[in-house]
Amino acid sequence: MIPEPVAAALRRARRPVCAYVYDPTVAVARIAALREALPPGTRVLYAVKANGNPDLLHAVAAHADGLEVASGGELDLALAAGARTIAFAGPAKTDGELSAAIAAHATIHVESAHELRRLTHLAAGRPATAALRVNRAADTPSGSHRMTGTPTPFGIAEEDLDTLPRDTVPITGFHLHAVSNNLDAAAHAAFVDDAVTWSLATARRLGIDLTYVNAGGGFGIDYTGDTTFDLQRLRIRTPPPGVTLTVEPGRWIAADTGWYAAEVIDLKRNHGRWFAVLRGGTHHFRLPAAWGYSHPFTVLPVDDWPHPFPRPEVSDVAVDATGELCTPRDVLTRGQHVARLRVGDVLVFARTGAYGWDISHHDFLRHPYPEVKVLGSVG
């Protein structure tokens, strides 16, 4: 089902249609629902990496407690959006990025002993807020990517915490982001509770005055089925007084804000399979190719046919939705049944508001970028 405002925006798009449509009100509603499910005082940050569209960020920044960024470019976006607070992550921060984060009064998630020394040197007596990103040894909830509990470039190994330098900028707590796209809200609640318990014990052992525990994001989206991250099962205990619990979802907030649409340029049959070849593809929406799944679409019929020859069409067949790139891996969907599909119709892919345009290889073959249409406005 394509919401009528989205369909109307696509009917006004340039032909051949290739566009993203974003609705910031969806993100605002998600933030409100999450805040209701969390313990009082928990801060909700939005992870900019999921979707850095400036109009979307402006709306999100007005309702979230802050933004989480992972580069100097994202820091600039967060400042322009008017973020209330900023957390700065990432395993390879440059000196320039660290200095900019200090100037922006961001909470800096420190990834190593060397980074902690660099941060202290660059602060040169200026106030700096830091938390230690830790790669814990504990198991994590299931998801598409594990960040901790396994060898990764992220964070400080738990066993190395006692070796960190002591004469540094003040440490306020820990950043413990561990998993991406977990669909089990009850398991995630247990993970967050354990993160707080571990932080309390570890802060006492290290002599840290604990005021900050960031459990990261990882709230999941099911792109091909009906499983939901059920907020009714996200029963997280209230942290002790003086400790601010923070979460920073990106995908879960942004996924349903977006629709990617691409016009059918050709229909062809090769070796027994039907292909709908699109003006668009994985250079705009890379996630299906990166994760190896078929992203569902809905057909938006377009009755206009400007050519003097018959319009190609298929009925009651399964089609692969493929793009305009010169590679057989440019596939968004394999084998989706269509009742009727014509050249000139538009395929609309829902749930593309997170890790869509932002992670894609835009300039491969130098095709024109999609139009971007943002619905309404949110104060």
C-alpha cells in the first residue's frame, strides 16, 4: 500500500521517475513511541548515519534529545540541524574531527588508548566530555551485524581497560553499542539492563564517576516479513540516580520514513526469467545487494504512454527488479509476483528511509541522482 501523499509526490516527479520520498512525521512518531517505552529520563539520540537528509534531520533534531554522528561531515549536519546534544563515534577520528567535537561540546566516544591520549592533548585544558567505547566479551543479541563480543575494530577490548592512561580528560561512562538490526525487543531489554549493571561495576573498579551509559542502537526492522521490534517487550529497568541511560537508534527511527521509486524502462525475458529493468538500482538503494535479500515493491500504475507503438506488459508472472548498472548484481528484488506490470509503471520500495541513499555508490556509471521529495514540515 502506497500512502496517497507519497503517490501524489511521485505523480509529480520527473519522467522517467527515479525518486526518494521522505515523510519526517513518521520519524517524529517513532521517537515519541520509543520515549514512552523507555524508563523516565532515558535520552533518545538519532544515529545520523542511517539517513542524513537535512530536512529529515531538522525535524528529528526538534524532537529527539540529540544526534549521534560518526564523522566531521555528520557533525556539521548535526550542528546545522540544531541538535540539542551530540555524541561523536567512529574508530578513526582525525585530529581535526576531535577538535571540532570538543568545540561543539559533543560527548566523544573514545575508541582506544591512543585516541584518549590524542583527545587529552587536543583539549589542552578546554572542557571535553568523553566516554569509553568498549568491546565487551559478553554475548550480544542476534542481529545482522555484531560489533562486540567478537574481533572488530570497534572500541577498547574489555581486558585492556585497566591499562588506559589515567591523566586524561574526565571519563563520564561507557558506550556499549553491540549489535545492528536486532528484532527481539525482550532480548534487547536484557542486553541494556546488563550494560547498565556492567557499567556500574566497571566504573567502581576503574574509579570513574559514572553519569553516562550509552547502550547504542540496534533496534531492528524486518524488510521481508511481519516481525516487529515490539516496544511492549522493551521493559528496561530504570537506571540508578545520577546515571543517564542513552540509546541511539537510526534504522528503527528512519526506515519507514522513506520510499524509493523507480520507473520500469524495459521488460524482458531471459533464460526463463522476467526482468523489470529500472531507471535506478543499487547505486541508489544498495541494502538488498549488500545483505542478499529481495526488497518487496508495490506497483504504482502510470497510464500515460507517449509512444506510437504498443506498450510492453506482463501479467501474472514473477519478475526480478533490476537496475541500470552494467553488473548482474544490480538487483533489488528477485521473483516477486505481479498481477500486471507495464513499461512506464513505477515500482515503489517502502522502508527505504534508512541505509538507502546514504550507503549507496552514487557515482558508479555517473547516472543522474534521484529526486528527493520531503513531505510537509514538522516544527
